[in-house]
Amino acid sequence: MHQKRRHYRVALREIKESPAEGIYVTNEELRKYGIFAGIVLFLLTVVAVFDRKH
């Protein structure tokens, strides 16, 4: 059952992005960082396994 809203949020101040209040990362940026970290980890693993000298 849908009830009519009885209250609304009113912003007291605008929230601005600043290093003091944290770093804001979008989901798209987070996905790109995750893919990049995965590739780097994969390459380091390949180098560690196949770089053994006989």
C-alpha cells in the first residue's frame, strides 16, 4: 500500500567533494581500477612462475 509522503528532506548545505571529507569514486571508475589491478596481478604471477632460470 502506497502512502502519501508526510515529510521531505531539505538540504542544509551543499556537500562538496574535498579530500578532508573523503574521496568519491564512481562505480565505473572502481570497475576500471579492479580490472587494471587484476591485469597487473596476473602479469606479476606470470613473471614469478615463468622467470625461473634453470
